[in-house]
Amino acid sequence: MVGSIIKQERMLLLAIPAAIVAYLAEHTIFEAGKTAALIAAVVLIGLIVLVSMRVAHHAEILAAKVGDPYGTMILTLSAVAVEVLILAIIMSESSSPTLVRDTIYSAVMIDINGILGLAALLGGLRHGEQPYNDDSGKTYGVMILTAMGISMIVPEFIPEQSWHIYSVFTIFAMIALYALFLKMQVGPHSYFFSYTYPKKPRPAGQSRQASGSHAGDDDKGSVPLSIGLIIAGVVLIGVLAEFMSAFLSESLEGTSAPPALMAVVVATISASPEILTALRSALRDRMQAVVNIAMGASLSTVILTVPVMEGIALYTGQPFIMAMTPVQTVMVFITLIAAAINLNDGETNAIEGMTHFILFATFIMLLFLGL
């Protein structure tokens, strides 16, 4: 039993000596130059992604036991916890006032246009039209628009001397929005976020146990063990992220790298486990899970990251810029309008997936153009 756990969690165990090596060799790596720092940062990013995947795996185990909508809520909250932790660590060392804004913007682009777009494209090519509960898409869409409007568009018009007051308002507004949303999601409107799929007949000669073996695999695992490993994984991610941030900042300083590259790295790290989960769900013709993951992750990123980061800024007195640039605002509006149209009829297809994926490609192009 212990040996099996050690084998399964080898990535978590590997991260511990990696963190120790990073601590002991930090000054040596800095003295070796930017190339060494970049290599160390890339290695640590890879380890953070692997550890976050183990965190997501154990979140999936818990999710399988409680079912939707609680399941996808656990998945998205675990990803947002990783993102908030990494952001808080980088923010304490970075002088960039736009890091939080760019990270949230990047996360929305990755979640809606990248994850949802690619999943709907591949799922549509395999299964054609894929059904889901259209109430979920509408609810997520209007919540994301409201949250981003309040926290990332309106601040453009707030006088600099009033940012403290508006930050406090934003914190309470986000908490109120999410509290009511959470109450509805797990209570009276929980059916908005679930979909009943028709049962597929078992192939001739296949036993009930064999046909349900995959579901059984998902249910395996101790709940206390999964919770403990999730906590351990998040702590390890925090330690690794601190060294990754220092190495990446050192390697990019004075280069022509895109200004928002650090933000995209943070958003990609937190989204990486969700990408695999969403793609597996789409290829199994389970589009409801994809919508819950992609749209739920976007909403959770905005509505939970903003109050935490605003609170840190108020506490430390370190003001930061939350108002999006004109290009970012346009991209968000196009994305949310496209999502509102595509997620309005209860079925996705490859064409709808392609529209979002092209928007994701546009986001990448604008990143490299420094926009």
C-alpha cells in the first residue's frame, strides 16, 4: 500500500529535493548568468506543472465522490488556489503593477478560448454536436462579464486618489457575487450545472463490472489522503514558485521578451491540469464537464483572485493597475460575446470550437507583439 502510494506520488516526492537544490544553488545559478537562470526556471515550471497535475488528480478523486456541480467546483477552486498562491509570491518580489491584471486576462483567454475552444473543436470533430445544459453557459457568461466589468474595466475611470475606496468596494462586490453564486450553484440552481447523458448500451459479453471499471478507478483513493496530498502539493508549489519567479525574472531582465510573459506563465501553470481534464471529457462526449471547467475556472479566477490581490495591495500599500488596456478590453468583449452566442443553444460543434481557438491564437499573436 505504502509502496503504491510512493510510486503514484513520485512527482510530489521529486519536488522536495528539487526545492532543496534550488535553495542551495540559488546564488550559484545567479552567478552563472541568464542562461543558467532560464534553464533553472524552465525546470521548475515543469515541476510545478507536474505537481499541480497531482493536485488536480486528487481534486478529481474528491470530485468523483461528490459529483457535479460540487466536483467541478473542487477542480476549479484547486486551480485558482494554485494561481493565487503563485501570484502572491511573485507579487511580493515583482515591481510590475500590471502582473495581476495580465494574469487574470491571460487566464480568461486560456480557459474560454484555449480550453473550451480546443475541447469543442476536437470533441466536435469526433462526436459532431455535443449536448450540455445551456443554463450553465448563460449563468457563467453573465457572471464573468459582471465581475470583469466591475474589477477590470470600470477602474479605468476611477481617480488615482480614490483607488483605496474602490478597491474596498470591489472586494465586497466580488465576495457578495461569489457567495450568492455558490449558494445557487450547490442549492436551488444546482441543476443548471449538470446534464443527464443517455446511458450507452454495453457491448455484448461485457460485464457490468468491466464496463464500469473506469468509473471505479476514478473513485479509488482515500478522502483524507487526497486532502492531505492536495495541501502538501499546494505548499510545494508555493516553495517552487518562489525560486521559479526569481530565476525567471533574472533571465528575462533586459531581454526583448513580451512584458506579459510572466503573467501568461502563471495562468498556464494553473490551467494545465484543467486542459487535460477538459480534453478527456470532450473526447468522451461529456461537454457539460468542459463548460463547467472552462467557464467555471474563468469565473473563479476573476471573482476570487481579485479580492485576494486587492486585499494584499491595500495591506501592503502597493497599488497596482487593474484596468485593462484597450486591446485587452476588446478581446474580452469579443470572447464573451462569442461565448454567449455559442453557448446559447445547448450544443457545441467544431465550428464553435474553432471560433474560440482562433481567438486564442489571436491572443498569442498579440502577446508576442507586446499588446
